[in-house]
Amino acid sequence: MSVKNQGTRRYIWRSLRTADRGVAEKAAAEFAMEVMFHERYGLSLFPKRVASVIDEWLAEEDLTPAMRKAATKSLRYWKEWIGDRLVTEVGDLSDYLAWRRGYWKRHSRVGKPTTKANPADRTLVLEVQTMRRVFAFARRRGWLAIEPQMPVMKKIKRNRRPALTPEEQQRLKGMLENGWADTPHRWMIKALILTLLLSGIRIGEARTLRWSDLERTKIDGPNSTFLLKVNGKTGEREVVAYPELITILLHYKGYLLSKKLWRGESSRLFADCRGQPIRDVRESWHNVCEKAGIGPFALYCLRHTYITNHIKYSEHPDVFLLARNCGTSVEMIEKFYSDVRTRDAVKRLTQ
């Protein structure tokens, strides 16, 4: 049989797969009603599979490179779970959270169990939110009439932001300054770690830093510090670093000059041998932690340490200025650093 699609003005052919006229007439009537329904609500007669919808969304959605990378990482699990299903056949998705939490318990690499931890609640929320955008995209395209019910996180566990103690900070600095940096790569890792610790910038912001983004500014009298012009996920901003960062970065620059590795003011502070921004330094960071006898910690803990130091040990902490300097909000600082105890500020609270 054939039915004329009023939208495309083309005939749609379908075999009824029967020699019985009565059965054929009933099937033809049902198909004609299906076509009319799709035309009325602007739906496609040719549904796509979930994996194909995900790929088209990633290709067409206006995302920054960092957001695209994060979205691709989140959606890989959805593609594995329901990627082969037609998008019109997706129903209740409430089982996703349990499936996802057990994902790495069921997988192995080269015959060995994986060591990845369960995903954090915040990670699961991000994955659900990203997939919700994909289903909304499918509905706008006419591939889906009603978006499926997404799983709901009843209570999100907020992870405390780990920070180095003053003793751990001293061990880390002492190890880095005590002859550890004996190669260009180690000099760069040393400068990177101390820049993150003394400025609180994100690792992604450090990757884009150029020498021309450093501006020396006076504090009072002979003292001065660096202003770092960074461009991160909250846009461009100027970051005030601790004064000791000047000495560290000038020593790093002097080392590059002595080894004839200096590429000029427009070059990146933290680059590989080709001058490209460094990528994954987790292995180097873990080696540093092991050598210093601390951790293990994620590299991001250096930013948390910077914020915690200001809240706990600054003489007159200003959370608003701290939030501006770190490219975050007062609300985020209150949410994730509320574990800083009032007993840690007895002296300040009694002055």
C-alpha cells in the first residue's frame, strides 16, 4: 500500500505482509492513521536510534571545546545503555542511576578489574541533565513526541573540598625547592603546582596562561605581586597571587633562558616541548605527592587549599573578594567550605 505524506508531498510505501484482504485493509487503515498523527504533530515517520540522536546533538549544539568534551564523556554511558534503541521506544529511565553506579564493578581491562570509584552524585546529575538536552533536541526535530521521564536524584551528597594542611603544604614546597626540579619538565611541573597553590586558578586557566598575562603590581612599600590575566569558564578576570609567586616564576623564567628554551613573552607558561599547552599532568602530580609524602590528592585540591587558606588563616578574610579572585560565587564558597570551623578563627572573632 501507499500513503501520501502531505508534508513532503511524497508517497510512503509499505508492505502489509499478508494475503488476507481483511487483515490488509485493517493494517492499511492503522498505518494511514499513524501517518496522519505524525503529520498533525510534526513528527518524523522515520525514528532514529538514540546513539544517532546523541551524535547529531553533539555535532550541532553550540558548545565550547571544554563543554563538548564533558558532554561526550557524560553521553558515552547513555549510548552504551540505550544507544541501540529507537528514540520513540525509550520509556522509564529510572534504572539508569543503579546501572551507572555499578558500571565499573562489571567491567575489566586486559582481564583485570578496574579501580575506578563509583561516580559522584554531582557527576550523575550532570549526565542526566546532558541527556535531557538530547531528548529536548530530538523533540524539536520531530523525532520524539514526548520526552521520557528522566531519573531524579532525591538527595545529592555534597563532597567536602579536600585541602592540604599547613604541614602538608610545607612538605610539598620543601620537596619541590630541594633540588627536585632537575629537568625542563620538572621545572614546569614545579612552577605549575606552585602557581595553582599560590593563585587559586583552575588548571584549565593555567594551561592558557602566557608570560604576557603576568603584570607586576605594587602592594605597599617595596612589596609587589603578580596580577594574572586568566580566561576561564566564568570569562576573563584578573587574579591577585601571593607575593612569593614572583620569585618562583622569575626563577622558572631564568632557567628557561639558561637552557635556551625561552620562546618570548607571547609563549605559554606551561607548555610541552613543541610549545603547546600541557594536557594531562596527573601522573606527574601523583609522583610529586608520593615523593612529598602527602595524599593522594587530586590536582584540583591546590585551588581548594588556596581558598581554605584565605578563609582560615587570613587576618581579615573577605569572601566576596575571594569569590571574585577565584572566579566563583559567594554561594559556592559557603556551600563547599562551610566545614571551616569557627574554632579555627578564635583569634579573629575575639579581636
